[in-house]
Amino acid sequence: MAEKTTWTVDVERDWGGRSPNTLGLKYGIPAILQIFKDFNIKGLFFISTELLRDNKNDIKGILDMGHELGSHGHFHIDYKNTSRAIEDYEISKAILMTITNKEYPHYRAPHFSFDNGDLYANPVNHVSLLKFTWGLQNIPKDPIFYIHPFDIIDIHQDAPNLFCRILYSRPKAVYKNFIKLLERYQ
């Protein structure tokens, strides 16, 4: 068993921001919150703050259950220009603070595209439950697990492209691995 395990959730629009839909937020977040409650886990939820306009209560519900928030940027875009990435991060931090009256120090850029020095901004030790389910990732010592809410709901038939339709076609398997890994690394 790992000495230190962290459970994180990237909260963004479906398909990693490739869609305007938020079915993952609507159906996946309640499932993840229930699983965390069942296992007495406090997670770190990285919020793409563009979602807050229409989903403030969902985000406040995460806080009400004792979980921590972090910034996942505002627009969930991979910025090639560092100054644009920093600006997006600052916008996200300010919006989180406005909504919750608290500063959140943790940051993970979409797709780990910008490393601001935070533990969660660098992909080292991070394990995607989706990639793990496909056999594309091993579990390192002191893993930082992450899941997307849409990883565990069956919406692959509405995928924006063939890549997403295939990659996200195993929500039940991801859900099963989520439970197995929680049992092993809690």
C-alpha cells in the first residue's frame, strides 16, 4: 500500500472540454461524492471555473461534503503561451475566491499543459483511472489518482469523435477500477 495517496477529480465540460455538455457534472459528480462518502475519502476537486456560471450549487455541494477545491483553469484550454496560461489560472483563482470566499492554492492545468510548480500541475505520479482501465498506466509509489466525472457514466455514444467514442466506451470498467483502487489505496 502506498504511504501517501491522493484522490482528485477534474471537473470540466464533457469529453475534456470538447463538448458544451455537463452530463458528467450532473450524473458523475453525485456518484463520485457517494463513493468518497462510502470510503470516508476527502478528495481534491479541480474546477474549470467556466462551469460555475450555471453550476454554483453543485460546486458548493462538493465543499459542503468537506472536499477541497483547486483550479483547473477557466476555459479548459491547453495554452502554448505561458502568459495566457497564467492569465487563465489567475481568472480561475479569482472566480473561485468570489464564489467561496476562500483562496485555493492548488492548480492543475488541462492535460498538465502548464506547470506552475504545484504538486498537482506536474503529471509525475498521477494516475488516470481511465488510462489505468485501458492498461495504459501503472501505479507508482505515492500515486495521485484522478478521474473525470464523465469517465464513469455511459455517454460514449454521444462522443464528438471516434477517439472519444472508443476511449470512453468502458464506464462500468472505470467505475469498477475506481472502487478496487479505493479499497486498496484508502
